[in-house]
Amino acid sequence: MNKRDKLKFERALLAEKQRILKQGRVTDEVMDAACPDVTGDLSTHRTHAADQGTENYRREMASRFKTIETDTLREIEDALKRITDGTYGICVSCGGPVPKARLEVVPHARLCMKCLKKHS
């Protein structure tokens, strides 16, 4: 992979990182709304089972989104390190090349398609 391609993928990774960080703020707001602080005010306490179920669902979804965001940010940081150390675009499993077409879709991809299928 040439220097120009690496720069292009680095920019894509940084843009994706910024998008996720911005989106993460929204997820935090949803999580805060789904998990109100306990203040002792009974007006925020829902007693109906359906209301409690909805609140639990929102809390669970916000938690899942946060986990996905955190994992993706970690993968992006790892990809940026691979760019720096010269191993970006090389499958971490078999050592073969990760096709540019795959990196254009998933710039933080660590595995080639063959290894991805093998590990799935």
C-alpha cells in the first residue's frame, strides 16, 4: 500500500472516529434519559409494568449502542497504530493483504475476507 492510500485511509479513520464521538454524546443523552437519577421524587417513578419494560428496553439499547461505539473506537485506534507501524492493510491472522475494497468499506478491518469467514 502506497503512502497516498495510507493517508486516505487515515483520514477516513479519523473522520469515522469523530462521527462516533459525536454520536456517542447523543447516546449518552439517551442513556441519561432512560436512567433518571433517583432523587426521591415519586413523580418520576413509574408503577405500570409496561412503562417499566419500556424503560428497561431503552436502557438496554443505550447500553448496547455504547458498547458498540466503544469497541469500534478501539478498533479505529488499533488501525491508526497499524498505519503508524506500517502493518495497516495486512491481515493480523494470516499476514496476507487485506483488499483495498474491503478497507474502503471497513477502514478498521483487521482480517482479510478468508480469515474473517474462518473466524466467524
